[in-house]
Amino acid sequence: ALARAATTRAALGRVQAALETGAPFAQALTELQGIEVPAALLATAETGVPTRTLLLAEFPAAARAALDAALRADMGETWGDRIGAFLRTQTGARSLTPREGSDPDAILSRAEAALGAGDLGLALTELQGLPEAARAPLAAWQAMAQTRMDAEAAIADLVTAAGQ
């Protein structure tokens, strides 16, 4: 019993380390005898989970594409609005500090701030407020982020199930 508990602790440690590095962890899962492994971990065991570093690195490009799509979909009502939207799409300018508001730039700025603070759940929640046109460019990033969140929840459940 002590040997099995030690093996389980070691395997859980390897899974948690793999979660942080993005490495595959299928081998470690095979050592978890008598514990039901959550589907979120089984689905990513062979390939690994996107790291927080990767999510942080990929977000700016996805956010620029989302803002560009939102601006192109709604150029504004006046000529001044249209010229401003055109210039913003040409320069790729967007807010880098969190700001209030319901426009796509404000939503993306708050999502990026939440991501930088380590709150992936809040970042994904913020992105739900984006207009439909801005969602498609973020779909791949959101899928990676959701995979990460699901894996983090699954490893927490696994640790609880193992009594660690």
C-alpha cells in the first residue's frame, strides 16, 4: 500500500510537471492504478497541454486579428468613425492596459490583463462579450485556453481522488 501510494504521488507529480511544461504525460497516467483518470487528461496525455507561456505569447496576435475583424465588421456611422476605424485596422493599434467599456478593444484589453494576472477563467469570460465578427479569429486561442483550464481542473480532481 505504501509503495502504491508513493508510485501514485510520483505519477501525479510528473503529470503536474508536464502540465506546466506542455510535455506529454501518457506514461505517468498508466501508473495511476485504481484511480479513474478524467477525460480531459486522457484527451491531452499524448500531446500535452498548452502552457500558460504559450497562451500569453499567442494572445496578442489573436487579439489584433479579432479587433481587426470587429472594426471591419462595424466601421462606424460617420465618416470620422470610418476614418478612425480604417487607421486602427492599418496600424493594428489596440489598448494594452485594461480599460472600461463594451467595445471590442476594451474587452480584449481586460482579457489580456486577466491572462497576464494568471486568471484564465476571467480572460475567457471577458471574451464572451465580443461581437460575433471578433470571435472567429480567437477561436483557436480560446480552444487552447479551454483545454488548459479543463486539464487544470482535471488534475485537481485527480489529486483529490488520489487523496494527496
